[in-house]
Amino acid sequence: MHLDGSCYCGKANFSATSYTPHPFMRCYCSICRKTAGSGGYAINIMAQAKTLIVNGEENLIYHQALIEDPITPGEMTTSAAKRHFCRHCGSPLWVADSRWPEWIYPFASAVDSPLPTPPETYHIMVDFAAAWVDTPTGRGHVHFHRYPTESILQWHKRHNLFETR
């Protein structure tokens, strides 16, 4: 699926191809909810990095969050993930991570193309949800204290939603 996305002020926009366009995963971690989550969570989808085209690149900045070091618990380290934003209006646009260079992770909120409705919603990192956030429950809502073992790609393939066009 072809994706077009932009910031609020229009000074930066992007396009990319996604084979996994269903916005099914809501992340409640403090980084996502504080940098992109007006609803208390952020929704990323996945697209092919090699297809990314950016207009207005001079209007972009990125942020690398501090995270707990996986080798030395209690110590902080800089995340490899770069969260790209418009420097003028602050709109979050996508995340890129050198550990997975073949992918970018556009924020669903920045995508202007109509996105398909997912058949279920994963709520991840719910241990970090703000107290005021209502995390929906019931049919179609699956909760994870941290990360699920299933990837975005695996989820789309399991639901026969992996697109090749």
C-alpha cells in the first residue's frame, strides 16, 4: 500500500510503501505517549525504508530517547531509534532504527492516506500506561505488559493482511 504522510504545518511530508498498513498496535510506553501519544499511546505501522521519499527534509529533526541499558539495569543509554519530527510544528512523523534498517515506522497519526481498520488491537507496554488512560478491554483487544513476541509482519501474515502491491 502506498502511504502519504505529513506534518501539521505542511513543511514536511513523506511517502513510502507498506505491506503491513493496519494500525493495530497501541504503545503506552512513556516515550511513545509523551512524544506522540495524545490519546495516551502512539500507533506505529511499518513501511519499507528503501521506498521512503521525504519533501522538506530540512524541516525535520529527530530525537533519540534515553532507555534503560539492557546489559546494565539501572543505567541509562541512548536508544538506537530515531523519532523524526517537524522542527516547526512538532508533529511526529516516523521512527527509524539502525537495528532494523530495512524498515521505518510511520506514526499512523501522520499518515494522510486512508488506513485499513484492523480486526484486533494490541495494547502493548500497558505497565507504563498513564493512570488517566482507559485501555479498552473485551473482544478484539489483546493486552501485553511489555512487548508481544509476535512482530508487526507476523501479525499481518497471521491475519492474511500482508499486502504485496
